Amino acid sequence: MDKTFIENMLSYYPRRETIKPWESNCSTGIRPVAERLAPLFKYLRKLDTERSTLEQHGGSITNLERISQILNHVFHLESTTGMDRPCRLSDPRDLRSIIGECSDYTVHLEIRTRHHGIPVYYCCRTRQDVFTEYSLVVEDYYRSPSYPMDDERFVSLRLRGREEYFLRLSQFRAAVNRMLGEGNPSAGDGCHYAVDSNHYAVDSCLYAAGRWVFSAAWHESQRPARLVARCFGLDSFERAVECLHLILTSDPCELRARVDDKLIRFFDEVYPQDSIRTYLRMLTGMCGVELDATWRKALGLQRELTIQYRQFLETEVKWGVLKSDIPLWKIVYGNYGRMDVIGGTLRSSRVLQRASEHLEKKAYELIQRLFASLSINMK
């Protein structure tokens, strides 16, 4: 074949640079994904501005007409092949398909409808992980101000015809940037796409924390307990739940091989968790017998913590117009979706204050007993 012909073909089809696995999720082709999706974010912000105005100050038919115009306005997104694809917010199925083409199918657009019928949006970049129960959300591109999210650790996304819970680690992205000394320290505010100088380093750190620690320390079954802990300020109880769940559900040998200075720094600077950080440090010096003893000790402490939490939920509180004595668990599960509303009333109860202090004390003592036994076993 003629050499000139080959050179002309190569110049006509520009060669794509070698891309690392994580970088392919962040920047493909000529422009980064966030820049490709900028027109989408522009119209999402316009829609949220009109919706917020209508919710807070009311409006008229004119406001609804402007919302309708935004939903039906045609804008263009650049795909990885360089082609401009027309789309509009009123056609979510086609819009999701085009977003997938623009991002190598790593960016997901979640749409929820509020009680007034106007949609709210959450656009994020995901990292599918087939080795753990939960995949990860590693970067937030856009989130409507009133998008429902009762637990910042988990986000429910509709994928493959069903809803799945993802671990939302994108909330730590700005802090990881600061820890690594890279990128824009104000990035990742949830409403504008983040700008990192090194996606690969930030994503790798988030993936390591999610894959080896958070996937074992966090579970969706903890959501009611976490809601109660946040309502009553049960910090020691929350840390104990995470640490014990990590010990009981993770593979200690695999986790021990993945512990490094960066992972320990994450739980010191990004997500301060003394219990997990102490366990990771002690884990590197454990042998097989000590690992087994740690698991057995944690199992016994988990049972004790569950008993203490059950007794806390059985605490009777004056509730309702008649001020009847009602167990706390009935109030919590009967008002699960509005705990932020009734939390102030519950926190003012002297009975619950004493019960909260007792549970916090017991949770702190359990963790101290765990690490004291680990220190003895390692000597």
C-alpha cells in the first residue's frame, strides 16, 4: 500500500492518546465530559431557578409557560465521535441515551418528580464495581437544590430497569483534592461540575476507600439507625456501628494488603473516623489467629450494641395531643420521612436525653474494649 496514502489516512483520522482506565471515565476524546455536558447544566439551572421562584414566591401562567419552554427547548451535546446530538429535557429517555454516548456510559442522569409535578435532577459520574454489593458515585456534576436525598451516604439510581443503591463518595471529592494538593479546592459543590487537575489520582483514592472500607462499613440496613443517630447526636454510636460492620463483613486479609498511608490519611483528614483509622493501623500487624480473634470479639460486641440500641428505641416518650407514653421506635418509624421536622421536639425530652447519653457511653465503652483486646492479642 502506498505510504503517502497511509499518512493521509492517519492525518484524516486523528490518533487518540492512550487513556488510563479511570481517565476514560472523566475525559474522552478532545473535550472533558463536564465540558461536553455544559449545555445540559445550563438549562437545568434555568429550570431550577424558575421552579424555585414558583415554589417560594408563587407565580402565574407566565411562569409555567417559561418552564414549558425550557423543558422543550432543543440544545446540542457533543458525543465522543465529535457529532452534535440534539436533545431536550422533555424527552428523558433520549436525553439519557445521548448523555451515555457523551461519557462512555459512565455519567447517569436521575430524574425525580416533586409533589407539584416539576422534575428535579441529579447528574453524576458512577464507577460500576462487580466485586462488591454497591457501586460508587465518584463525582457530582449537577444536583437540583431540592433533589430528595435523606442519607448523603446512599443514592438510589434507576439502572437496568430497577433501582439500585450507590455509595455516594462524591461528597468527599473536594476534600480529597485538598488532601492530595491537586485541583480546585472548591470543586464538587453539588450544583456545578467539579474541576480536578488529576482525575486519576482523586478517583483512585475514592475508589480505594469505597471498595475496601465503605462497601463493608456502610449498608442500607443502617439507614434508620443513622437517621436516629443524626437526630440525637449519637456520634459514638454511629462510629461504633461502622467499625463493627467493617470488621464483620470485610475480608481482613484482602483489606490488610490494601492499607497504605493514603487510605489512613483519608480517615484522618477527609472522613475523620477514629475507630476505623485505629483498626486499619492495627490490622497491618495482625496474624491469622489475631484476625480470627478480632472477628469473634467484634461479633460479641455487635450483639451488645444491638441490645443497647433496642433498649434505647423502647424508651417511652410523651407524645401527641394527649401526651401518651409511646415507645420511641413507633415515633421514629411512623415519621421516618420527616424526622427533621419532629427532631426538635424529641431532643427536648429529658427522658430521651438521658437515654441518649447512656447509649453514647455504652457505644464508646464497646469500642474501647475492642481495641484494648486487640492490643493485648498483639503483644
